[in-house]
Amino acid sequence: MTLFEVVIILILGSAAGDVALNEDAAFLPVVITFIVIIGLHRLFTLLINKSSRLQRHLEGKPIVLIEDGQLHWENAMKQSFAFEEFTMELRQKAVTHIGQVKLAFVEIDGNLSVYYYKNEDVKPGLSTLPLSMIDATTEIKKPGIYACVKCSHVYKLKKCADFICPTCGGSTWSKASIDTRVL
Ligand SMILES: [Zn+2]
């Protein structure tokens, strides 16, 4: 459901609740409220279908959250974004690391849509395991490709300590995975 539809349902539920819970509540105003709200919903649906601009205002637009195997950090920062919840949804789609994903959108109804890389195109990426299960460190003891556990961006790092992520300013790293998706 879009935000607009949720608002409509809340209004209708509130109107129906008055009659259901209060014996003295008049019935006719509730019926009129239902007719007006359903009429307005139909009118807006018609207008939305004719104007993509109005649709964006009323229902929002899909937001890119992963692009080219990495979190779209700018968009993630604009959202009230829960990384743990996001990785949980990826795990449910059999994504073991973010490098397996070419594009991921949060749709206007709140669902996550994922476009996967073919196995031969998978990039090194941050594991989608819960943070408590990721082998994360601030000290790079072996040179290699590492992913920032805060923003998922991937860098080739030499032996060092407290390397600051150029994307998000984080300093905790995890060895990037190159596993392909197993279905
Ligand atoms: Zn980072």
C-alpha cells in the first residue's frame, strides 16, 4: 500500500469506529464520509494516472538503495534507514553479500525490489550477515579488498590501522566476499 492509501484507510477506519463503539453516534455522517472519501480516492486515482508529477507528490517515488554492488550512501542518508532491517530483507532474498546486487529499490509501497548480477559479474561486497556475526576490524593485517561495514563501499587496502572510509568516515572493515548466489 502507498502512503496515500494508508491515509484513506485510517480515515475510513476512524469513521467506522465511531459508529461501532459509540451507540449515540449518528449513522448518516459516517455514510456521507465513506462516500466522500471513496469519491475523492477515485478522483485522485484518475488524476494520478494522468500526471506523473502528482503521483510523485502523493505517493512518492522508488528510491535506489544499492547501485553497482554498493549501498547508495547519499540516498540511504536521506531515508530513515535501518541497515540491519535492510540486510535482513536481502538475506531473505538469498543475497549473501551486497556485491551480488546490481540495483535495489525501495518501492513506493515500501517493498524492496532487487536486480541481481549474473554470477560472472558479481563484485566484491559487504556480507549481509547480522553485524554481530561479521568479522569486522579497524586494523587491516593482510592487504586485500575490504568493505566498510557502515556504508558497504569497497576499497583495496594495504596493511594499516584506522583507515578512514572516504565515503562515510567509518573506520571498521570486513573482508569483502566474492561468493555467487546459491539458490
Ligand atoms: Zn564507509
